[in-house]
Amino acid sequence: MTLASIYQLYTKNYLVDTDSRKIRKGALFFALKGANFNGNEFAEKAIELGASFAIVDEEAYAKYDKCILVDNVLETLQKLANLHRNQLDFPFIGLTGSNGKTTTKELIHAVLKTQFKTAATKGNYNNHIGVPLTLLSIKPDTEMAVIEMGANHQKEIAFLSSICEPDFGYITNFGKAHLEGFGGVEGVIKGKSELYDFLRANGKIAFVNPEDPIQVEKTKDITSIPFYKKIQLVSDEPFVKLELDQEEIQSNLVGAYNYNNMAIAATIGKHFGISNDNIKKAIENYVPDNNRSEIIEKGTNSIILDAYNANPSSMEVALKSFAKSGNQTKTVILGDMFELGEDSTKEHQAMVDLTESLCIDNQYFVGEHFHQTNVTNGIKFLNFSEFKSFVESNPIENSSILIKGSRGMQLERSLELLS
């Protein structure tokens, strides 16, 4: 069956599923493969549960009724997503960067949806599977789309851009994330800038932070829109407050580093004609969740839970912002940062050195990588179990606490120790 024919089947319901346990009636089931599963094996079950057809790539499973055999299920999913994208005639905004992608995406979405029917990446569905699924979730009556693209190696952003074909692009920053896969900071810059390469080659537009010299340099030959001029940071204690056309906007986000995330949301809003009232309302009503800069009160402690992910760049700005906030006792619980390759020991030691140079009363470093560093003022733990045992015997009370670490550390488990 041709891709065009599969697309016709898709347009009957505009539904695509990849998990046979969560089939929606009338959806196309794509039998993806993973390291520990073969979706072809669940094709028949998916149809029994309500899928209209199952897309498979092993002939043994094509014998079932309503199974469609293709050469490669994943490639078919990606090509179908691009075909769908090209049927949609409204602005697509592509977004990537080392830090703050998801928060920025949520803020842009919040602003745009006040006046447009806007689709956006759900959660962090931002990879070679997530981007196609996001595109295929977009209904034809949508008016705007915000697509987040993540990457941990070269050519990934180029590939994702070729699928979603954004009309506008924005890169949050170039930081020390996924250094192992990108091959160092220069590799990060090159890899993320693949979004600029797409915009340049296709005559599209880049939104640019004029205070970021890398962004300015990389977009000098691309049609660009800088941050809206009449927006500025007012305060970041305890929450970021900004001014838009001389009117204050009070956010629920901590850390001055979140100012840029709000500034681009306001800039994009202004570009597409969103009223100042709606921009203000959207930013003020946005409350972070899912372990991203969440503010949580537990017992006598006030906690900033930022444990969704971490890299040296995001950890540095979080520490510096936290250190200068308020006058109460301060505690940091830092977990290992992953995918740093040969720079891992150096970068973890740099975080220890930075923490010890700041006005932070209690410093706890958790994980195998931090355990290999030299710690003078704080305490290091080989794993979370060791840390848990320590806190159970030495309760943390009456403190402002920052919890920051890579996703694999699952430092949100610390919350149960802080009540």
C-alpha cells in the first residue's frame, strides 16, 4: 500500500497509536520496535481492541486482517507525519536548545492559545518518534503549532526539522548538555544550529535573543526577529517579574534564567498579534509542574524541585539564582549529571567548587559521579540510599531547598524525606 493510501486511512479519524494497551477506536496502530519489544507481535491485539488498521514490517504478521505491510514501520510513521505537515497551512514554530525547551514551549503555547487554536508538543515528545506523533496529533482546524525538538547527537535536529518543516525557529541556548553525544560544546552549537540551517535553506524566520552572541552570529544571514524591545526583567525574588510595555507581569517561575523563556513567549505573542492583556494572563497563569522548577511547601521547608533533568549549564544558573534568593537557611541536594562523557569528572568537580563558593549552608551531592569529586564543605553520597539513610537520621528542617539532578537520579524521591 502506498503512503498516500495510508494517509487516506489516517484522515478518517486523525488518530495514531503505538501502544497496544492504549488503543483508541479507529486509530492506526504503528507496530514500532524497541530494544525489548516488537510491536508486530501486538498488531492483532491492537485491531481487536479497536484499531482500524495495523502498520507492520514483518511478513509473518501481515497475514492478519487489517494489517498493512511496509518496509519499515518507523520510517513510514515519519514520512506520514511529514506528509500530514504539508497538508497544514498555518504557522509552525520549531523549538530546540540545551536548557528550558519544555518550559519555553509551554509558555509560548499558553500565550498563543489565548487567541488561536494552538497545538503543541505534549510533555517532551521531542525525538524521532515523539515529533512524528506530535505532528500526527494535529487536527486540520488548528491555527498554530509549537513543536519541540530534542537531540543528543549531530544531524538529529536536521532530521527532525526535515519532518516538521518549521516556518519559524528559536533556540533557547547553547549549553553543556549531551556533551558525550555531540562531542563537546562546539558540537552542541553545531548540532543545535541545524535548525538555523533549515531556516536559512528554506527562507524561513528565526526568533533571536539579541543578548546571546552565538544566536546573533549564527542568524546574521537569516531573516530574524529579536526579542520585543519594550520588555525587561524587574525582579527574580522569589519569582520572576517582568515588565511589558510598562505593565508588570508576575510569574510563578523562579530564577532569572527563566526571564528569556518568558521574553520569547511575549515576543512571539506580539509578533502574532496577541494582546498585552492575554500575554500577561497567559504568563501569570502558567504554573510549572512535572519536576520542573516546582515550588513545594513540605513541613517547615520551602522546596524548588527542579529534578526533571540537569546539565552543567542549567545547574550553574540554578545554583547562582538560588544562592542569592532570600535570607533563610539554604540547602542544595544535587544529583549526578549524565551524558557528559570524558568531561564528566571535570564538570561535576566544577559544580562542587561553584556550590562551595556560594552562600549555601547545607550541601549534599548524590551519585557515583559526584562521589568521585573532592568535597570540602558538603557531604557526598554514593547513591540515593545512602542519602536517604543520612536524612532519616539528620532531618532537614526550616530550610529553603534546591533539588537538581538528571532524570535518571529520580531526585523527586527526596520529597518524602523532607516532610
